[in-house]
Amino acid sequence: MPGPTVAIVGATGAVGSVMIDILNSRENVPWGEIRLIASARSAGKKITVRGVEHTVVELSPEAFDGVDIAMFDVPDELSAQWAPVAVERGAIAVDNSGAFRMDPEVPLVVPEVNADRVHERPKGIIANPNCTTLSMMTALGALHREFGLRELVVSSYQAASGSGQEGIDRLQEEIAAVAGKQVGERAGDVAEALAAAGLLAEQTPFKAPLAMNVVPWCGSRKDDGWTSEELKVRNESRKILGIPELKVSATCVRVPVVTTHSLAVHAVFEREISVEQAHRLFEAAPSIVLQDDPAGEVFPTPAGVVGADPTYVGRVRQALDFPNTLEFFVCGDNLRKGAALNTYEIAETLVQD
Amino acid sequence: MPGPTVAIVGATGAVGSVMIDILNSRENVPWGEIRLIASARSAGKKITVRGVEHTVVELSPEAFDGVDIAMFDVPDELSAQWAPVAVERGAIAVDNSGAFRMDPEVPLVVPEVNADRVHERPKGIIANPNCTTLSMMTALGALHREFGLRELVVSSYQAASGSGQEGIDRLQEEIAAVAGKQVGERAGDVAEALAAAGLLAEQTPFKAPLAMNVVPWCGSRKDDGWTSEELKVRNESRKILGIPELKVSATCVRVPVVTTHSLAVHAVFEREISVEQAHRLFEAAPSIVLQDDPAGEVFPTPAGVVGADPTYVGRVRQALDFPNTLEFFVCGDNLRKGAALNTYEIAETLVQD
């Protein structure tokens, strides 16, 4: 019997490309057909997957005929339009956009935390969380099961590739424009160096220069001064962990890192948790690597872990003044576990069931 | 009558250079003599201050003879040794090292917050806070006076110049080494690019590559996984604000920014505080610039404010789930208000009294 047919919708984007890498490196699912779907602009492009050359086909209702699982990595409005079409044509849609995440009829799944939720999908759609939320979910899930999470205060150090290939290219261009210029010592000199290199402010996805800077604004504007990214961290964490009353405050900040989001996490639990207990839970978790040895000054950094599947955890400390509270620092590749890998793992979970 | 004599100890360092800039741009104190003091290596160097060429003199007991106020910007062990010598010779020492900050007989002063403390100086020494703590102190002081601060959870985005001129040079060299290399997409490729350019890991002040990375380790190792920088934020905040029981958790992270520290602050007060009330207090404070207009996507960034004297505050939000709690983002030049400027303002306060 041939294996199931999988489609990658948005196969030529930053996340779609990582999805193809994952299909090449993970052989555990014997997919029947692999179908690459993208916009008309990319249709016809040839991409080799598992040793076989595939031709990218244009997004259309017929493109989903015979597809068992369709993995979507496209903007919200395209997912909103096309995921239901894929379902109509018989596929289960696993969607990495924000279109369905907070829909009560769509499960929001991180397999290590709530794999059982894949069965409740009245719309035929399963959502993949936002990459920032996902970067800390396996770590928090492991602690929550034993100690009961109550509160989160989180600050992010988010990578340029959270804005896709456009973000990666812009950061690389900005770094080239400021190199050797000795800027960063006078207000606006970074922006001037970018403008001199032809990198116009109105063309950046980051709202401000990112080279030699940090930008406390990710996503779009929401009510009362919050950004969409900060509210996603709050609302998606509650849904994935199944804690509707979880208290969350997040501040999301873009940093000049290509790929891999980092988060400084202040997590309050129902009862006391020691560093040793947290270490044991992190070491026992399948998708976590503990890098935490203060004596050896060992801790994770994004440039040190980019490209890896697991979430890296370090700097685990008991808060000195807050009861039942841990501080820690996580780094997770936002294109892999933060996007393509988790989507793929949801698909694997569906196949294994 | 001639004005008071001021000495800058460490006049040729990163902070000392900013101190000389401030002496040149602020004419409000009619200093009599200005004496530049540094190590033997820099002695004899000529530096023009207020239009007059000065010769740097070597640090010695006699160098303090006739000095009224000696501003120290040297490492802890040098301050520990030499500030008492300056006092013996008749000076008041204003010290920007960590040597005396937590000494109960040494006031720790941010003039906007606790200027009155300059009079209680049984050792003749006044300490200037750590630059990370200082970056948020004027903002927190303004809110605390009206609303009573109870708890702080803080994550830092700290600039390279927190490690002095060595840190600035290293970051600039690292940026030049990675420019155009398309690194940051594979674990360790940034470190490899630095090594290929001759930038050895054992020579960095940052513990890990800083270009295209963030490093969650600032300062030295303390007990239970904490760093010196994180404990300074806690202990110095308590002392400056006069709240011995203030609850504080800090995570300190170095980012590839040349100068200006940023902090994401989660602050809990005794009573409810609205965004409007916080805005009014920030606007009324003499050393704060409010840059906070979500509708216009206006917020401060370090590259946008470096070189300026005030603390810039933005992203002010009421926490959605925590009572009496504000979130905000501050940027402060760590060499100016974070170091040289605050030291100078302490000296000004002494002269004005």
C-alpha cells in the first residue's frame, strides 16, 4: 500500500525550505507522494526532495486532490482562504499561520505537550503555534505537568527570520552596510549608514534599523499599546498548556540574529521547584537539551544552536525574592521547532495514529 | 575665588572620554582646575578640555593634592585602593566602580531619585550605580514616589561598551568579520567566521560571539547560577530607591549594540497605575524623554538615542493579567547617564550644595 500523500503549501518560502530539509533528513514516515505547492510566481520551479526532482505546482483547488495531509506555511489571509479548500478536497490541513490558532474548533498543538488534541479537529484543521510561543512551550510543558504553571513574565530576543526570507536578507544587507563604519556611537548614525548603502527605512520589515540595534516592536499594533506578537505569546500559551487563567505578560523585541529566538522566562508555579528538579525534568524531556553549567559558564546562545531541532535551556535559577519561581533562558530555532519542524511533527503524529 | 578642583581618574578610558565630553559641553560649573589622572601607560598624553590642553598625570597619592572632587572610572580593585587615598588627601571621591556600592557607609546616588543622600558620606566616598541598574532608575524613581514600587522582573539588552573600549572594539571587529558571510544559519558558523578573521574566542570579553548573537551572561559568576550583573540590578535598585524588601528578578543579556542599554521592565506597584498616569509622570520628570505612540509605531531603540543624556521610555502598557502592574521598555546611554553623566551630576550636586 502506498504511503500517505503530503503537500507543502508555500514550499519555496523560508519555512517551506526548512520543511523540505526535514523531509530529506527524517525518513521515518514513508510518504507516498510529496506535492510542492506555491504561488503562480514559483510554479514550475524544480526542487529535489528525497532524491527525486519535484516540480512546484500552482495553488488551486485541484492541487489538493488526493492529498492526505497539507502543511501550510503561507500568510494568514492565504491560509484562511485555502486551508478550508484543502479540507473540502479531503486533506487534513496543518496550518502554521495565525488564521486559525485561537479558533475554538481548531486544536493548537505542540506534540510533546498536547499530542492527544490532534483528534479533536471538527474543521479538519490543526494549527501550529507562533514561533515565539513555541520556543518555550516544550520547556514549560515539562515543568507544568509536575509543578503547575501559574504565571509567566517573558521577554523575547527574536531573530530576523521571524519575518521570513525578507527579514534574513535585510539583516544581512544591514550588517554589510554598517561593517567597518564605526557606527552605533551617535543617535541615528546606524540609520544614516543604511541609507547611504541604499537600504531605505520604508523598505525594512523591522520598523527601525536592526543591525547594531534592538527593536521593541514585533508584529502589528493591537489595543492598549500591545503588539500582536505579545498577545499571541499570552493567548497561545494558555491554549496549548490548557491553562485558561494563566497570567502572562510578554515584551517582544527583535534582535540582530539571523535565526533562533531566545526568551528570558520568569515562571511561577503552584509549588516550590528547585533547580535540580527542573534540570531533571529538562534532561528527561525528548526535545530539550540542557546547557546549564554556571561553573563552566555554559549556557545556550542562538548562534550556537541554530539549525538544531531541540529547544536549548540554560541559566536556570530559583528566584531570590519570589516564591515557587524559576528564571531560565531558552533558545529555539524559529524556522525548525518554531515552525516547520513542529508542523511536520503534527503530521507525523497524524500518520502514526 | 577660583572654582573647585575636579579630577578624572581613568581619564583615557571609554567612560573617562565621555566624562571629558561632558566637561566640554556643560559649562554650568566653573571648575577651577581640571586634573586628568590615568595609569602610567597613559600619563603624558595631551587632551584638550574646555579649550585648554591638559597633560594626563600618573595615578599617585600626590595627584590628589588640592583636589576637591575626584571622579573615579577605573576597575573595582583600583577604586578600592585609590578612592580612600583621594579622601585622605582631602577630596570627596565619586566612584563608578562596584567597590563601594553596597557599603552601608557609602551612599549610592542617582540625583533625580535620592540627591539628598550625598550629605551622608562618612567615608568621604559616594558611589555611582552600575550602568544597567541606572538605565531604569529615573523612570522607576518617578513612578515609585507616587505609586509605591513592590516588585520588578527585568530583562536586559546590554550594549558592548558595558565592557569598555575593549568591548566596543571587539564588537566592531566581529561585525566586520561576519559582514557579507551569510552566517547565522548553522550552529557555530558565526564563531568559525570570527576565528577565520583571527578573532579568537579566548580574547573576547563576552564569553561567546556577540555579532549576530545574544549572550545571556554579563559579569562574573555568583552563587546559585546568578551573575554579578543580575545581583547588582537587584541589590542596587533596593538601595537607591530605599526599598529594602523590593522583590527583584533580573536576567542580563548582552546584545550586539555598541552603546546604550535597554531593559524590558515588569513593575508591580502598591496601587493601580494607568498608562496615562505613567505618561504624565514620565513627561514631568527632568531626565526622561517619553517616546511612546503605538498608533504611530513610535518607541525608543538604542541606536536611535545613543549619545543623549536622558533615559528614553516607551512601550508603556498596563499588564492584562497582573494587578497594579506596568510593562515598559527603557533605553539609556550606558556611558552617559549609565556612567559618566550620573557621576558628573553627583559632582554637580556636591558643588551646588
